[in-house]
Amino acid sequence: MSEMQSICAVEGVYAAGIKEGKYGLALIRAEGTAAAAFTKNIARAAPVILMQDRIKRGKLAATITNSGCANALTGQRGINDAEEMAAVTAEELSLDPLEVGVASTGVISRYLNLPLIRDQCHQIAPHLAHSPSAEISAAKAIMTTDLVEKHALVTREGFTIGGICKGSGMIAPNMGTMLGYVYTDAEISAPDLQSALKTAVRRSFNRVVVDGDTSTNDVVFCTATGAAGKVPLNEFTSALEECCISLGRQIARDGEGATKLIEVIVRGARSEDEADLVARTVVGSPLVKTAIYGEDPNWGRIVAAAGRSGAEFDPEKVSCWIAGSERRAAVCERGVLSEDLSIAKAALGGREVQIELDLSAGNGKAVAWGCDLTEKYVEINGKYTT
Amino acid sequence: MSEMQSICAVEGVYAAGIKEGKYGLALIRAEGTAAAAFTKNIARAAPVILMQDRIKRGKLAATITNSGCANALTGQRGINDAEEMAAVTAEELSLDPLEVGVASTGVISRYLNLPLIRDQCHQIAPHLAHSPSAEISAAKAIMTTDLVEKHALVTREGFTIGGICKGSGMIAPNMGTMLGYVYTDAEISAPDLQSALKTAVRRSFNRVVVDGDTSTNDVVFCTATGAAGKVPLNEFTSALEECCISLGRQIARDGEGATKLIEVIVRGARSEDEADLVARTVVGSPLVKTAIYGEDPNWGRIVAAAGRSGAEFDPEKVSCWIAGSERRAAVCERGVLSEDLSIAKAALGGREVQIELDLSAGNGKAVAWGCDLTEKYVEINGKYTT
């Protein structure tokens, strides 16, 4: 018998989902303190505008999410529609509508099909369950161009964190908003939860979606039921970061057209912010992405990307290694290119590739995740029609 | 008989070039006040490091450029090699080596083949000529992944500006450094020339190379012979900008794998800087590029790119038009998506596409150029091996 692998591993979390063609709906019920992280794009979807205000209450009792229509660039009507999604959920589940999280993903610049959403909500609400199949149906309901559903589970002595997400990783795809739903039984105050989520998101999702690129709809909700009692905040934050990194890596791996997961590890930067800049610039560079697709250990492209990131370092002092599942090879040591690149080339042969950069400029570290750039990406995004 | 179409249309400019396999060499001789603009990448090639210092003299008598090896990330030996290129040229032409501009383009992290460069310089120096075929041979000698050579000529009452360049436009290609050589017979002091070049480059080349992306080797040299006498600085700057825009558009059109030139015109921004940010972000967005390749008038991708650019505006007030060679259609007017996108879709059918955005936030304007993203780009950059 299958085990619970994400949100339903947390006591008190109930899920349900439905997908009809490209139109899906997911409900998740769990009461607790709550926090959220939102897109930084100024073109924000209606549910983002609504929830940025409502989350200030620090409490959620449920979330409703539709896929197929982003409810973005839809003006006041869009905001009314997002409110209506919360109201419909509240009515079905006898909750306060102000405590229902709302999110949408799908095509931009279209209005929601509210009758369909009402109907789907009414259909699935009675099926809310605390079970392996329930968390799977919710994870499937929010998928758009995703090829696989995404689950993460982190257990620590005394508490558990489970999450699901959607996103197909590449640069802010039109149908590829990143949505995340994380639950824990730890008892955490709303302000502490907000601060932990901010740190975790910064070191996970924000380092997957390439180049600071964010869609109109990105949101991560985090709810803490409190059933397991108080836990130290730093321990919780570290576990939350681990959960979000697991989800973020799954988004990168499922990137549109991707054949390889790329992990860029930067150390020796002047600060974590500069390490972050370098890691995200390298993992987002089309030339690095295509080189890795072609299994070419092209040091010049890596350092050229790092050099334009805005971080300060001496290119002549940089070292770089490329690692695959079983091999790790220096490409460049303190500015001197390795004479034999055959091991580095072989390391690029697998499904996971690590690029390690030591900038020799300080103690800042950061990791970012992405995927290779393939003809398939162009096909998916070029052949998509309105 | 063919006419001079670029640098040799300017009196006193002599050119020569040779290409042997992937190794090319170009010499251009012309004495005058001089200015240059360089890459902002901190990973700078040796000739860039050398010339950033030497151009401060405000004078050039010739330039030497090799293609096939970038002489980048080559440490002190690279700087010595770049100095040697200047010395070899100075010896052949009896000039001061401090007045010889040096540039390189090609593979990063390799040392120059100096014997080959000496031999090629010695071979072509006697053929320096003021003729149509001379400017063509120089323009061809500096090409790497370029498919076509690039010439521009602007004539104004009283003076002429001619330029050649290389660059295949896409995001900082490894073999795709942007190099420009612009000559004029106007009499301009070195400080005025530097200021005019800075303005012109900002509004041309810097808006082609996508996303602030710069290679290790980018440089534009501008030399003013003075033969035509003094001209008003603002008139000169405007003509120089026109010349650089012509060259920049040719780079975008020749982008690796490109099938369409994309021109993004932004107005109504709070400032020129913000218009510039939006124009470059939109033209650099992989999702916009693939949508245009697929001839899809995908407004959501355009506004999502603009929204993450860093510029401030109200997405609900934005208007957008798409234009081709003969058609122009509104896609969105003050936040409301057009119901009929068929004309916009038809407008995307040609080889040149214009996207116009009015942000309704101020009077800032800017134009940026790029090209679509195709499977061919991935093929060129993924299949390239070290």
C-alpha cells in the first residue's frame, strides 16, 4: 500500500482535486497560522492582489486553486472573481471566506469560468480526504504543462513538513506559473512562519525560476496546524528550506523540454547575495544551458555569464568543476583551463549536472537550479497558440 | 561598378583583410581623434584591458583585429600578446604602437597564435586600400558565426560616417562578440567623440545585445579624421547614432538561428532608462522570442516580461500593437485585450516584426532590437564543441 508522500503526511490536512481537460481544481483544507510568498512581477494576477492583502491576517483554513486560466490582467472583474472563488469554498466547507487562500494558473488575459469552478468545487468538496490518493489528486489538479506531479516530505524529530507544487521550471512560462502549498504540524506564530518562508523561498524557488523571472501568478502558501507543538524556529526554517529545495529541484527537472537538471553551486563570493547573483545568472544563461545540452564543458560560457552577473571577483582567480552522478572534474583552476576536459565532458553525460564555482573573493555561498535548453523548449513555446 | 558602402566611403580610410579557415585578420588604417566603448563584463579579454588604457590618449592611427581566438582569460601572457599585435602592426605601417587599436574575437581561454597573426599582418599590410573590395575584405575577416558581413553608411551635409561590425546578435555567444569600427571625416575632439559614442552606443548596440548581456571582448572603436572640418556636435551625435543603429539592427537580424528581426518600441515610460529596461527585457524574453517565432500574438508573455523589468507602470493601462511590413494591429488597449487577434497574427508573418508598447506612465521612450528564438539556435549552440 502506498504511503503519504507530501501534504497528507501532516495531521489535519485534507485534499481533493479534479481535472477536466485543461481545467483543474484543487481544494486543500487545514487550519492554522499561515504565511505566503508572492511574485515580484508588477503585473500581478487578481488572486495575487487579493491574497497579498488577506494573508496579513496570518491565518488560513483552506486553499482553492484552479488551473487553465490565470485570472491575470483581468482588472476589477478578476478581483471580484477571485473573491467569489474564496466565497464558494467557504460556503461548501462552512469557513470564513477571508481564511481561504486563492490561486490560479493558466492562460493570461482571460476571465475565469466561474460556473465551472463552482461546479467542480461542489463536486470535490465531499471527497476531501487525508490519504495518499487525495494528495495525488490535488497535485495533479494544479498541473498545466508539468509532465509530473511534485511532492516533498521532510520529517524531523517532533514535526513534519509536506508540500506539493506545480511549475515546469523554465523562464516564467505563460502556462507555467509556480504554485506551492506547504503544510506542517509544527506550532509557529504567523510572523515567525512568514520570516521562515521568506528565507526558505529565497534559497529555493527564487533560485529555480531563472534570472529573477517571475510570472504574474506565482505564490507559495505555508500553513502550520500547530498539532505537534512548538519547535525551535531555526530548526523549522532549515527543514522548510529543505522541503522547498526538494520542490524547486523537481520544478527545474521538469523544465519544458529539459533533458538534464543543472545545479550551480557558487562559493567564495563576497556575500550570499553576490553568490546568488552568479548562480542564477549562470544557470539562466542560454549559452550555458545549450552547452550542457550538447554535453560541452564550455568554461568560457560559464565565466562570461558569471562576469556579467554584477558580482565582483577576479576572473583570473576563479576555479570551476563539473560533476555528474559519478564523476567530478576540474575545468579551470584559479583561471587556468584544464588541459584534459574528457572527464568533465563525460560528467555531463547524465541526467543531473553540477557546476561548482569558487570565486576566491570571500565566503558567500549559494546554489541555484535550472535545466538545459533544447529544441523541444522552442517547439513547446513556439507552437503554443492563443 | 560597386560603390563604397561603409568605412572606405570616408576619405583617408584604408582597409585589408584575410580569412584562412576560422582564423581571420583585418587591418584598418586611418589617423584621427579616437574614442571607444567596451564591454561591461568584468571578465574582460586582454585586448579590452589593454585598449581601455591606451584609448585614453584619444588618438588612433590603425586597428588590428583577429578572429578565431578571443585572447580572453589568458592572464598576463594574453596582455603581452595583445601588445605584440599592436607592435607588429606599428612596425608594418611605421606607426606608434600606442596608436594601434587591438581587438579579438573567437574561442575564450586559448592563447593567440602569434606567428600566424604576424604572418597574416605582413601579408595584408601591402594591400591596404581605399576601395569597395577593401572594406568588404576587412568586414569578412572579422566574422565568426556571422552569416553576412555588416556595413553602414550615413551621409550628412558636410560629413560622412561609415562603419563595419561583426556579431551574430544572440545573447553573448561564445564566438559572437560584438566588434564595431566606425570612421568619420568630421573634425571632433576626442572628449566630444567619446561623449557622442557613449550616447550612440547606449541607444544602439547596448539595445541589441540582449538583457545587458555582454561578452568578454565587445568593443566599438570610433575614429574621426577631421578632413571635412568641424560639425555641430549634436548633429554628429545623431548621425553616429543612426550609423550604430543600422549596424545593431544588422546584428539582430543575423542572430544565430534567427528567422525574424524584432524591434520593440516602448513609449510612455517614466524615463528613458525605464523604457530601455522594458524594451530590452521584452526583446530578450525567451517566451516572447519563441511566441514570435511561432507567429503567436501572445500579449500575456509581453506584459509579463515588461512587468518583471524593474520599470514602474500600471499593467491595466498598457496598450500594445504588433506590426509587420504592411499591417499593424492593436493587441491590447489600456489593459483590454483585443477580441480579434487575426490581423496581429498576420503581422507576425514577415521577416520583420515591431512590438509597440505604450505604458501610459510618462514620456520615456526607447527602442531595442533582437530576433526570434528557434530550434536552430539550440542546434548551433548545443552542438558546438570545445
